[in-house]
Amino acid sequence: MLAPSTARATTLSNEFIVLAVDENGVLYPVKTNTALFTKHAPDVDEVIVDYVQGYLGDAAAAIAADGEQGVGGEDPVEDLIRPMLEDAGSSEASVTELCAQFSQMLAALAESAGAQKKPTLAKLAAPVNMAAQLAQINKATKASQIGTTDLAHIKGRQVASQVDVKKLRKAEARIAAKMEKRGSKSRYEASKLIRENTLDDNDLLMRVNPILDYTSTRDKIKDVKVDNFDISFSGKRILTNASVHLVYGRRYGLIGRNGIGKSTLLRNIAHRELAVPTYISILFVEQEMTGDDTTALQSVLKADLFREQLLRDEASINEELRRLDAPEPLDSRGEVMSKHEIEIKRSEMGDRLNGIMSKLQDIEADKAEAKAGEILSGLGFSAADFGRPTKAFSGGWRMRLSLARALFCRPDLLLLDEPTNMLDIPAVVWLERYLRTWTSTLLVVSHDREFLDEVATDIIHQHSEQLDQYRGNFKSFWATREERRKNQIREYEAQMEYRAHLQDFIDRWRYNANRAAQAQMKIKILEKLPVLEKPEDDKVVTFTFPNPDKISPPVLYMSDVTFGYSPERKILENVNIDMQMDARVAIVGPNGAGKTTLLKLLIGKLDPTGGMVHRHGRLRIAYFSQHHVDQLDVSLTAVGQLKAMFPGNTDEEYRRHLGAFGISGMTGLQEIRTLSGGQKSRVTFAGLAVQQPHFLVLDEPTNHLDMESIDALTNALKQFQGGVVIVSHDERFIDSVCTEMWVCASGKVTRFAGEGIKDYKRMICPEAAQAYGAAAPPPGGQQPRDEPGKDGQPKDDQPGHRRSTANPLPNSGQGRKESLLPETGPLSPIGISLFLLTAGGILYYFTAVKRRVREDRARARARVESTGKAEVGGPYELIDENGCTVTDKTFRGRFVLVYFGFCHCPDICPDELDKIGDALELLDRAPETKDAVQPVFITCDPQRDSPEAIREYLKQFHPKFVGLTGSIEQVRAACKAYRVYFSKPPKVAENQDYLVDHSIFSYFMDPDGQFVDVYGKDKTAPEMAASITAYIAQFRAAGRELGQ
């Protein structure tokens, strides 16, 4: 029976789509060709290719069945596939060519299907009894007239069954609702691959929040609890079997490393891809709002869609009441209404108007403009800005408008992604204070510890595809997490020790007749022990800037500098600044005050309209722009980006600079578009390091970095021996790096006389002073600036010892030293007694613990000395990647770092070899350790790791690596000499993949072939390099030199 349909399906198929028919005669796609993608869009992700192929296949099946292309005027190629390919990063020409090909194929398919569906005359295969069919129809008609159904064909006799029409309609309604829900779900799942840029903010808000009247949901439970869900993005698993519980009214901070998937989680919640009840309103501030002619104040007011709807209804009813007051009002049919009809209509309209006014009163609609103005003012908008059209604002200010709209809406669940990135310190202070009074649920992603300490009541830590929740702010989370981690390590180590004890007993007495029963009991105990996973070690992130050569002062100064983009609008006026090589300066002030302009004047990107900027002739300045991501070519790799920006160096040199900022291994060879925001920032930092600058000028460098990377940047800047100038809103970062602050405001640049960023916050925001428990500091005092002398140096300056200076704030009261904290009264005698008692107990406890630890170490040392140390290393004979014989004597005269592994290792070996490569790069920077260490890789899997495979494998780590292999016996002998454990699965079929279990150590051998030290997974590259440097120094201190 299926033969004709199959033939038709084959006819309708083409070189891209092949259709088949199922047992019910329904067409479905069985194959689609990827050649077009390979030809026109080779860079499109496989996930999108699979989705487009599936969608085109379904569309082709529908066309083949109906004979028509598109339903309801929809074009599947232009409406869905084109936006998807454009968002995937394909060029416009490639997308146009692909879409044209797809449209032609579907059109040809529709034409062929339409031709085949035309009715044609055909001879009947058998005669038809029309009289019998007519009798059957009459019988069914009679049954339908009395509300019965003919079931004779089922039971062989006439049976009348009464149909409940109401139940039938309810069942049909349930089925229709279920089908609609299923259809909407399918459509929404498809939208996961498309960014809905075609929707404006209000349309997207309405789509996500179908219930407009939020006053009707006040009595409902608004907690969000979702258990056991998975999230993936671009084929990468973000969360596995995770759970989240958000209690209404609490404020949650979501933290985690760059690229871990925090924004993806927020997006899934915002789009209701997780099971969030529909009566809970959600708003996600993800991107800047679209600018138009609407004023800033009106754009915030219009964000409350419920209020806008009520106002429209009120205006409509008032208009209707005015119409009824006309002499002869007409009804909907155009006829004059009677007096009675007018009264009924007026009463109906009055009742509706009273209901609307009641709701407007409930939401305090009369105070809406004042609330909107308060929010805009707090985020830095001036009164003049309220009336400016939104299209006149820059991207950063439109992002603030998006935040203002969200705060004004007050949704049940507010989702914020790095809200402080575009804010200055005054706006951050205001936002902290505003969010502390937030009454609904808040989930915010932020890297700013101070902000989280002020705002968050709970912390959610995203890591290892899981979500861990902690009560308290960030400080509480950090302390609790560290304590929890210590407990996990203790529990794990205790169980491992217990397991080893049991296994040792079993191995010793399993075959002893007298102890066999006890051994069996121990085996059962061992089997029942819960399996504990080893707690993950926090990956240490390190940044390194090369130290510059010294230059003599004056290094960099401004004298009476004035700048304006027009004569009428001066941004800065009479600025005087002097900076030396030890400068550590933070520039703070409100947005728009000229901080970035000041930085561009310092580095020479802008020329002053008045005054002078002096830079030392040999001064090199590296500049980190706030918009650095936009300056990267996303089609290049990280190495390619540095090569394009700073040509002339080798790939090794570029990779060394990238490795100094955590971009190592294959990450440096990925396209920049695949990197996270934090990794893109690291590439930019590596570009700064290539320039070997004397001064680092950084504009908001922490915006895209996670907390670990901010700590790494802080440490790198502390160790950097050049000058540092920073514009940032991160309080902890400023306090950790900078020794002085300059305030840029009202066209002036003045030095702040307080003691850090908290004093500045107290000064600009009196409410912050109360929050910190101290009075605001005095603003500062005026000091005469230092005029340059004849030789170019400032007067009364000692060369090489002068700190950076700027105009101090006026009226600072210089010379006075006032305490910023209020004085406290004397402690009571009871308090002093309790303090002394507690301190004495703590002192006794730690003294006893210290003594016990010292005794344990002495006993352990005695055991080692009594048993001696096993020899590591020894003779071996292997072959290298070129097929040449290599023995342990080949490397005599050089220090050797030996690592045992295998090329098919998925993660451990690449990480360890990356670490060795990073350590070698650190060693090669110093002349005394350059080329002093030979890295050697010995495979534990000689069956698969041929010399050619090893050569290709080691290319990605470090060019100095020597790879060795050999026969199974030769490799086993080398492993035995180095006390290396390795184990391969006993029975492995040919071409079957498998893993080799092996020790994870790097063995450091001296030039005589003697064992020196061993480095495990816990050692970082800098620690390994420091240890090796010390050993080499000891070697040379003994009067010995390395052989050539």
C-alpha cells in the first residue's frame, strides 16, 4: 500500500532533502545534506546546522503533504533561518546565498507537490454499492437526531449511547489547551537559538509575563523552587541536576568564574525555560534599551505596563462618558439612545471607572512621576536629562535607563547582570541603598564584593555544574565556604586513611586461614563505605606585567591644562598633575565629569586646548580602554590578535605573554569570539604587557573579570614597578592598589584628603556615612601647586623620591589631623575581665596545638630518617619522536624535568604539561635560569603513542619538550626506575578507546642524573619555577656550572 506514496516522496526529494513515508502514509525527512553549509558558512556551529536541517526537513514534509509553501503568509527561510544564521556570525553575502538556495529548493518542492495533488480521472478498482452506502447514512442520521451513537459495528447489535455534550465540550477544550501549550513550548524552544532583537522592551515583557494585573497575585506564594534541572549552551553543559530555591523577599548574589554560565542561568529563568509560575512577574536587565523620541522620564513611566493600561482605560471611559453627555448620543448601531439606555450605560461606565480608580490608588499612580524622578536622579541623571529623548543618550546611559525601568516596575523577581559596570561610585552608593529596601526577590550577578556585602542576604555559588546556596552576604559566604571546604578535606583524608588501613589488612591476611574471616568482614566494610569525591582545588589565577627600565624624572606632568570639545563647553580647566614612576593613583568622580578625557590627555590621544602635557622622551604608556572588547577582531585567535597589534615577535613570545595572564594551551588558539568577557580582557592585558610600559593607564579594568581574576590583577599591579593610573568603581580594588585618589568634578582635578574610598563615599553620600557608622570626612584643603623650574623639574622636589600630586580639594584644612571615627567611652570592668579570660583560653589552646603539631612532625621525621629515602631515577633506554635512541645519560650536564603520561589523556596530562610549559617560560625570563632545564615527556601507553603522535601532541605545549617512547618492556622499566604507577585496562578490543591510570608527578633531576624534587598537581607554575630557581642557585653556589 505504501508503494505509491514512497514513489511520490522520492519524486519530491531533491539534492538537499530526502523524504520518506511512515506506516500511516505521513511524509517525514530522512536525510539532509550539509554540503551547502560547508560551502557557504563553514563557521556556523554544529548545533545551529542540525537545527536548520531539521526545520527545513519538517517544512519540506509539510509542503509535500499540502502542496503549498508557507502557512498564513510565513516564510520559513526569511522569518526564521536568516536571523538565526546572521546571529551565528555568518557574513551577509553567505547568508543571502544560503537562503536563496533554500528558498529555491522549497519552491521547487512545492511546485512538484502541487502538480501531483491536482485531481485526475481514474478507473475504480471495484464496483461501489451506492444503495448500501445510502442506507448506512440514513441509519446514522436517525441515531444523531435522538442524541445516540451507532455502535453496531463494535458489538454486532444496535446499541444507543447517550452523549454528554457538556463533558464533550470540556474534553475538547482541555485537548485544545494542551495542544496550544505544546505548540507554544515548541515555538519557544526554537527561540532559544534566536536573540529576539525584533521585540521592544514592552513586547518582550508582555511575552514573558502574561498576567498584566499584578494586584491580583498579591496573596499568592511567590517563592521560586526548581529542582533537578540541566542547562546546556552551544553543546556545553552548564548545569547538571541542579536545584535553586529563591524565597520571596530575599536578595541573592550569584557568583562564579568567568564563562561558568551565570548569565545563561539568568536568561533561562527570565525566559521561563525553567518552571517558574506564570503569576510571578520577571524582569531581566540584560541589554541597553532601544533609543527613540520618548523622553527619559516617559520611558521609565511607560515601563509599568499595568499602570499604562489603567490610564488608557480611564481615558477611554471618560471619553465615553463625555459622549453620553451629548444632546442625542448614538449607540453602536447608529441609533439615538433612549434616556433609560443612557442611564444604564452611564452606570456601567461609572462602575468600571471606580474599579480602575481603586486600582490606580492601590499602585499609587499619582506618585509615579516622583518615584521615576527619584530613580533617575539616583542613577546620575540630571533634571535636564529627564526631558531628553532616549536616542540622544550613549549606550552606557541607555543601560542605566534599562536599570531605572526595572527598578520602577518592581517585578516579583528582578534579575540583574553586573549592574554596577556602567555606574560611577555615587550611583553605586545610591543603588546599594535602594536595593537594601527591595521588598520582592532579587537575583544579581556581580563581581563587586563590597556591593554584594551591602545588598545580598544570600549567596549562590555556581561551580562544577552545580549551585550551592549560603545564607548571609559575601563575607559570610567566604568564611562559611572555607570552613566547609576544610571539613570536606578532613573528611576525605580521614576516609582515605581508613580505606588504606582496611585495604592493607585485607592484602596482608586475605589468604591466611586464621584471619580469612576477619579479612572478609573488612572487605564488606570497605564495600559499604560511601564513596567521597576529593574536594576540588581552587585554580590559582596569576597575572604578570614585565617590570620596565628606570627613567629619570620628570616623567609625566600636566601644567595648566584645559580641554573642551568646543570653546563654550570646557570639560577640564587648569589641571596640574605631576606623576613619577611609583605613582599609584585612582581617579574618581561622577560619570561625565571628564575622567576618561583626562586619561586620554595623559596618554596623548587628545591634545589640550590650553596648557602643556609633558611626557619623558623614553616613556611608554599602555592604555586599557573601558570598551576594549569592541577593539578586538573576534575572527582572530588570541595569538593572532597580538601578532596583528604588535608585529615582529615570534608566536612563542606572544604565547608567553598570553600565558602570563592565564591564556595558555589551546585557549590561545581559539577564535576570540568563543572566549568569555573575562578571557577577552586577559587578551587585552597581554597586549599591554607586550608593550613593556612604564605606565599602565586602566579605565574600568575589572568590569568583565571574575573575583579570582581581579585578585590576580591586584597582585600583579602591586608587584609592577612602574606607574599605575586607574579609573574604577570597585572599592576593594582601589583600596588594594592605590595609595592616593584624585577627584574629577566640575572641570577640576583635585587630590582627596581622606583615607580611602569609604571616606569618599561618606563625603558624596551622607546616607553612606550612617551605613558605615562614621561622620563624613572634611573635604580637604587647598595647596599651592608645584611650578616647574628652569630644568623642567618641579621646585622643592627631590628627584626620584617625589610622589604624584594634584590640586587638593578646596577648604581641606591642611595641617589638621582629625579622627574619622567617633570617640568611644572606656570599657567596663566586666568587659575587660571577659576579654582577658577569653584571650587567655585562646592562647593556651593554640600553644598546646602548636606543641602537639611540633611533636608529630618530629616523630614523622624520625620515621623517614630511620627507613631512608627510596631512590628515584635510573638507567633507561627509549626512542625519541625522531626515532633516535635516548638514554638517561643523554641529558647529563642539564637539569631535567620528567613527566609520565599519555597522549589520549582528556584533561590531567594537558593541564600538567601546560603548567610545565608555563614554568619553563618563567624560567627563561631570567638569564641565570634560561635554557637550564630540559623538559622530557615519557609515554605510559607505547601501543598507541607512536613517535609521530607524540611529536604532534607536544607541539601545543612547549617547543623544548622531548617525547620518548619504546617497547612495552622499555617503558615499564623506565616507569619502575622512577617509581611511577600506571595501569591499562586488561581487555581492550582493537580500535576501542581507553584511559591509562598513572601517577601525576613531575620529577626534577640534577645534571648528574640524581633525584632532586617532585612536583604534584598542587604545585602551580610560579611555585615550580621558584623552587627550580632555588635549586639551580644552590648548584651554582657550590661552584658548578651546567654542561653545554
